[in-house]
Amino acid sequence: MPKRVQSKILRMMNYAYINFDVTVKNALLMLQKSGFELREIVKVYHLGVMKLLPLAPAYIFIARKVRQKS
């Protein structure tokens, strides 16, 4: 995401820090490597106007720990 857009989002939300470097792909990969199975992805919009963006500004991943077969 361009730095200019990032700074506007931070000002609008009045939130000091958001890590824009984390990607959905990397987060899902980390879950999988840790032994979790993805159940659902929930998009989070902090402000209604953000629904106009092509991607949600935040996501919640709902996952379940998979049992290891012995």
C-alpha cells in the first residue's frame, strides 16, 4: 500500500501504529505451519467509508488447532 494512503488511514483512525507489512498470505501460512486449520476469515472495517476499498483494512482469522496423528 502506498505510504501516502497509509498515512491518511492512520490519521482517519487516530491510531498510532498499524503494521502494513503483514500480508494475509503470510498470516495464513504461519497458521498452517503452526498446525491450525482455517475455518473462517472475517473482514473488519474500522470506518464505514473503508468498505469502498478493494481490500478490507483488517481481517480476523478463525482457526482450529489440528490434532497430530500418532
